[in-house]
Amino acid sequence: MVVADANSGRAVYWGTGRRKNAVARVRLVPGTGQLIVNGKDGTLYFQFNPNYLGVIKAPLETLGLENEYDILVKAEGGGLTGQADSVRLGVARALCQLDPDNRPPLKTEGYLTRDPRAKERKKYGLHKARKAPQYSKR
């Protein structure tokens, strides 16, 4: 969804990403490449981990737009890995709104695919989802 920012009048591009229990609502705003997550600096939020930051910036780097848009995120649920992956999906979806021609390169890199893997539920009679009690022959 494209909306004009009430204060500055700049175009704001929205995207929502999900992974496991994490949900990220992402806004792309023309800027200098800052990452702000839940009101904090993104590098601080993701504990200066280059893996998380690389995952988040990957769609922008694919299109060569690393320093052209600020990423404003509201992330909820899950852990840092799930949140980082959900932010990546949200950024990729927002970039598709920015320009429909961005879709094919993002699609080939797999950035528009929602990862369906989630925690499997525990079954009765088992210790965990698949771990059975120790078998005793006698």
C-alpha cells in the first residue's frame, strides 16, 4: 500500500512479513538507508549481528537501493531470527509496490516466498512432537 506521509508528503511503501510467530510491519521511506525497529536503531535491536542485518538488507542490495530508503519496522512475536526473516519479507513486498519491475529479481532470489516452516505441535503419548518414550523390550 502506498501512502503519502502526513508530515513530509513523501511516499511511504508498506509491506507485512511473517515467519514462525514473528510479524513485521515494514514501512519504506525515501532516506539514507537507516534501519529503525520498534523505535530503536536496527543494529542495536538485532545486537550488532551482521547475519541479521545482512538478511534484512538483502532485498535492497539485490536491487542496488541500499542507501536510498529508510526501513521503519514494528516487529512483534518470535525471536530475533524469525523477526529478521519477517522484516526481509516485508521489505521485499514493499519494494514490489515501489515498482512492479522489482518483482522478478526478488522472486528469483526467493525473497517473496513466505517460509511455511513452523513449530510442530506436541502429540499426546509422546514427550515432544516426535520424541517417543524410551522403549523397553522386557
